[in-house]
Amino acid sequence: MIGGPRNFLLRLLLIAAFLLVWEALVRFFEIPLFILPTPSNVFIAFYRGFESWLYIDHIWITVSETLIGFVLGTALAFLLGTAIALSRRLNISCIRSW
């Protein structure tokens, strides 16, 4: 690890200090939670989302759509590349466009 354990502990301390200051400022200035929620509320919502499988379902949908898009894009690129390579007319027109 670059910097060793001392550097790692300083990073953790900085993150903890940042979160504590954030929590204190939101509570002290009574900022509405819909504008700036406290870190504790963010972590609670994050936990509840995973506990109820809400995030897992959405992650699965996002990954599925990404993979489907990748497969379709790759297949279309392969077909177009093959058509350009095999067709003299398409090959010449693509070269001229550059």
C-alpha cells in the first residue's frame, strides 16, 4: 500500500471528520432533509433499499439492458463491417467519406 497504514488511517479520519461536520451542519442550520439529508439518513435509506431488494432489482435491470445493448451494438457493427469489407461499392464510399 502506498503510504502505509498511517496514511490509510489519516484517510479514514478525514472521511469520518467530513461526515461528522456534514451531519452537524445540517442539524445545526436545520436544513430540510429533502434539500440536504444527513449522512445517517442517507446510510439508512441505502440499507433499507438493499434490505428490500429494491436496488438489487434495479441493478439487475440496468445490467441486463447494458448487456443487451452491447450485444446488439456488437452484432450490428460486425454485420456492417462485414458488408463494407465484402462490398466494393460500400468500401469505396466509406473510404471517400474519410
